[in-house]
Amino acid sequence: MRVPIIAGNWKMNTTVSEAIKLVNEMRSRLDEITNVDKVICPPFVSLAAVGELIKGSSIKLGAQNLYFEEKGAYTGEISPLMLADLCEFVIIGHSERRQYFNETGEIINNKVRAALRAGLKPILCIGERLEENEAGRTKEVVTEQLRSSLAGIDYLSSLTIAYEPVWAIGTGKAATGEQANETISFIRHNVAKLYDKEIAQDVRILYGGSVTAENAAEFINQPEIDGALVGGASLKAPQFMRIVKQTSEIKQ
Ligand code: PEP
């Protein structure tokens, strides 16, 4: 049985005081729900303050990125060891990192390895761009992203995959539940090919892309979809709480 996950990617939003306010608005309601992993991923600068606020609760903390070296002369970067002290999860390979910061498959692979070495749980994002989708290349793209991101990694027990079609992120134009389920099923088959059937059955695969409280059930009801990576709607406490609550009811 895969435990569902709802992860909130706050992206480059909220000051420290805004982050504290947002967590205070949802902490107790989220804490009550125990059959879903609830992960919030604020900006780096708020991790310590948010970590203090959720200490002792069932809410988990994640970062949005990391650098793959452990320490040294990498001005401005944050290492896996620094994060391992603060949080449990880390988003890696988000399409915004690929697009705006030129993250390649090799860089993402280095980051996944570094996260696992430090005991962090990566949420690995993959997904096709609009032109790739329109050219019928979705399967080819996610296959290649999966292969390059996971090269040389021989265990996936703490890894979560998020299928996020780039054309659906922040656009308000979500995939349909069936579309997402089909691609996620394909990704699971690929994990079985790269590893084995048991690992593929155990790995959690999320959908991400314009998920809201209004459309979340369409995704969560799909058998292959184990939860969601939520951007915009995770910045609104009532929306995020409703998504978690629906997930709890659907997947019980
Ligand atoms: C995301 O940031 O991963 C995301 C899916 O964003 P949104 O929900 O806003 O589309």
C-alpha cells in the first residue's frame, strides 16, 4: 500500500513572516489527517522557522532545490548536509529549474545522488513541454528524463516521482485525470524495466500541474496517482487543506 503524498511547492513566494502566518493557518487541520504525507516546501530562508512551527506535528518539511556538493567554495548554494539538518524532502529537477537555470539530466542525477547520500527524500520532477506533447513525444521525453535522472542509482525506496507536464504548471490548464493516469502508469512500467516490478509497485508517483481543491479529486481518484505536487494552491491555506482532506477520504 503506497501512502499518498500531497506536497506544496511554495516556489519563490512568502517572506519569513508570511511563511509563519501561512503555516499557522493550516497546521492544526493538516496535523489531524494522518493517512496522507503532507509536505510543505517553503523557500530556503524559511525552512528553520517553519521547521520549528511544525515540530512534533505530522507535517513534513521539504526544500525546493539543493546543490550536489557537500561543502566548499560554491557561493550562494545550499548543500544536502545543510538541508538534512532541517528537512526530510527535497524537490529536484522542477521544470522551472530545468528551464530558467539550465539544469540538465546530468546535473539532476548528481542532485538526486547527493540527496540520497545525505538521507534526504527526493521528489524528482519529470514532464514534457507543450511542443513535445503536441508532437506526441510525451513517453519518449519522460523515459529519457527518468533514465538520465536515475542513472547509477540502485535503490528508490525513499524517492518520489512527480509527473508534471510543463504546459500544465502555473497555467490553470491541468491535464485530465485519465491523461495523467496513463502517463504515470507508463512511468511505473519504466521503473519496472529499469529496476523491477516490486520497486515499481512501491514507488510513489504524483501528478503536478494546476491542481486545485476543485480538480484534485479527478487526479487522486486515479489508481496510479499517489498524490499531487501543488504549486499555486499550496499558498492558500483553505485550498491546500481541502486538497489534503479529499486525498485522505479518497485513498482511505
Ligand atoms: C509546481 O510548482 O510544481 C506546480 C505544479 O505548480 P502549479 O500547481 O501552480 O501548476
